[in-house]
Amino acid sequence: MIKVEQLTKKYPGVVAINNLSFEVDKGEIVGFLGPNGAGKSTTMRILSSFMPATSGRAYIAGHDVFRDSLKARRHLGYLPESVPLYGDMRVNEYLRYRGSLKGLTGRKLRARADAVKELCSVKEVENKLIASLSKGYRQRVGLAEALIDEPDLLILDEPTIGLDPNQIRHVRELIKSLGKRHTILLSTHILSEVEVTCSRVIIIHRGKIEASDTPENLVGRIRTSGTVRVEVRTGSDDPVEMLEKIVGIKSVADNPEDGWHRCSIRVEANSDLREEIYRLAVERRWTIRELTQERATLEDVFVEITHADN
């Protein structure tokens, strides 16, 4: 559905993306991740024909996005990070207008407008001016517009930005359900959502692809082994100083409260140091209320790959 070959975009003095090559197959939900400035939005704008590339090729449904832009865009629904909407139009009016621009007419247009209003939970504001809507509602109107002509491919750039936790959960379930009928390229900073939603993850860093695999495989290959959390009462001891003496502990962050030290401990690769931590606590007669090791997550993978930006 998407094929990118050696795609490069240069600005004066800056290379935004550098020789990117990747593919997204039909029916995939792919998370497109990276720190701010990594080149995610630039890539999505090029794929949506919003801006040209400096060099390279890109195809959507077999159509060159530069030479056959109109044909490529017929297969595409695009939700940019900052949704461009007409504030002086009402929601229903806007969706029908955008649908008509995409070739829908008559009953088909009315039916699709009604369907996406229900799907994106904006029916209750269908007669309100877009300018009067909250950021969350405007985001959902943008998603409804992207879906109105039932495109084969959805490119979603931060679709949950500005939404509250309940709305984020709704959008997550919506994206998962849309994946049954659409191919989706999704950019978001909520990595827990990617982990449960996406079948594959592409991580871009400094304009280059650094990783591409399933979330499970990426987590399995990570060199770090997650975090050990310990909650202890240590009397006059400084737990950070004493814990950092244990071989294999990389760093300790302490959040003391009411006499208890809540320590988050980063450890070396493939290390389980809970026994050593417990032994220290017994020797020093500390009171332990919690000692757990968290598994590595996609967030750990992201931090490890992009740590130079942190």
C-alpha cells in the first residue's frame, strides 16, 4: 500500500529525512515513531502530496505520489497534527463539503457523512460552528473528514492530541476497528497505545530509520532489562548511595515521601538484581514495602534508540 524508496528532504542547512526506504503492506497498522524533529511529519506530508521531496520515490497503492498525485490521493485519508478546518462552517456542512470535493454526491454523500459522524462521535455537535468546538472535537471532525470517502489508506499524525483519556481510549478502539478495513500509518507519542494497537513499528531518528519490527520483537531485542522498583524505609541511610554500590545498577532515582523511599532503579542488560537489593535491605535492616521488576516496554526501546536526544 505504501512504498518509499530513498526518500530525502532537505531544507537550507538541514536534512529532515535522509534516504528513507520502507513499505507498509495492505491491512497493516504501522506505528511511525520518533522524537520531535526526527522527520515523521515531513515524511507524512510528502506521502500525502502536501510537500515535495528533494529526491527519492514514494508510491501509494502503486501510484507515484509525485507524478500521479491525484490518483494516489484517491486512496488516502490524511489527518495532520494541526487539523486545518473551516471555522465558519458547521460540522455537517463541512463534512458534506469535503465529501463532495472527494467525488461523493447525493445519497452516498449523505450516508457517508452520517456514518462518520457516528463513528467519530461528533453527531451531537453536527449543527455547531467548527470555531466554537473544543480542540478534542475539532480533532474528531478532522478524523471524520479523513474517513468520509472510505480510503484504502489512513495516515494519522498525532490523532489523539488534545483528547481526554476517555476520548483517547475511544480513538484507540476506533483505530483498531478501522484496521480491519484500512491500512493505517500512525504517528503518536503515546507509546502504550502503539504497543496494543500496531502490528509493526518503524522508529525514525535524525531522519533515518533505526528500527522496524513488531513491538514484541523490538522489546525482546532491547539491551536494557527494564526497571526495578523498591519502596523502603531506611532510617538514616541514604538508599541511593548504597544501592548504586551494587554491581549492575546503572542509576537510582529516589522519590521520598512520609519516611518511605520510592526508588526507580535502572540495571544493566539481562540483570535481575532483586536478590542483591533484598540482601542489602536485610543487612541494613531496612523495611521493604515493595520490590518488583518491570518488563521492558516500547518506551524503553524508544529511549534506547533515541537517547542522544534526551
